[in-house]
Amino acid sequence: MTESKVTKIIVRYPEGQQPNFVIPTTYAPYRFLLGRQGSNPLVAIGMNPSAARDATSDRTVNRVIAASEKLGYDGWTVINTYPERATDAANMDALDENLLAENLATVRTYLVANDIKEVWGAWGDLKFDALIKGRDALLALLKELDVQVFYFKTLTKSGNPRHPLYLKIDIAEKFYLDF
């Protein structure tokens, strides 16, 4: 996977919301975790990572940050159904079982260490094998850890939580997935 799969559009983080952790710590063709630690962070599950990294953000991550502020969280974390970077998921490589396993192990460690009991499902409709298998494995992990998944407003026609770019966040319209 090369950096050419990722948009070159530079988006800045909102003032005071730059991440204070990213795994891996140096830019790689994949990303497991990105966030700004707090005692009560909004943890969002996206589809797959795009351009966001330690120094620059992307539109999706900025929407997660805006939701965390609006909803009164003191931090934010983005994890993904599958960790390969690609702005357009159609450009992703075939499923790499080792990469998927490392994603799950990293997410497990983070959720347990931070006592996370609920996460925001924000992955939208998934059309590619790696994303679907990654979501299913991640949901199995969340179930094992007794972590609930919430979403806002309505699910897509395919039954998935809506992607943050296509959603108005309203805490009064917060619902939980039954999985």
C-alpha cells in the first residue's frame, strides 16, 4: 500500500484538539488508533483510515471531534473496522489477516486499559471484503468485552450506522445496536 491511496488534501485539527496519541507512532499505510486522551473520550468506529495523522486531520476525524465537543466528551478516539489507509475504499488491498489481528489486539488493549463501555458506530455501508470481515471481527470483540455500540438517528438501508460525514449529531437521537 502506498501513500498515493490517500488524499493529499490537508485539513487542520480544530484548535486544542490535536491528537496526543497515534498507533503506530510514525506514518504507515495503516492506522490502528488516533485520538486525544481524556477521562471520558468519545470512541468512534470508522470504516478505514484515510489521511489523518499526528500533524494533519481529515474531514471524518474533524466530524468525530466536533461530535465529541457537542456531546460533552473530554477526548476522542477513532478506531476502524479495518486499518488500511485509503481515502476511497475501492483502492484497498485484499484482506490481510495479520493486519486485522493486530488491529483487534490494539483495539482490545485500548478499550480495556481505558475502561470503555460504549462506542459510536460510524462506519456507514461497507462494500469490500476486508471492511466487512473487519467489522464482524470487531463486533465480536466488542460483544466479548461487553462494549455497547450506539448510533445516531437511523441506520442505513443496509442496517449500518451512518458515516459521520452524512449525519447530523443529536444526542436525543442516540440508539444502540443489537448484535
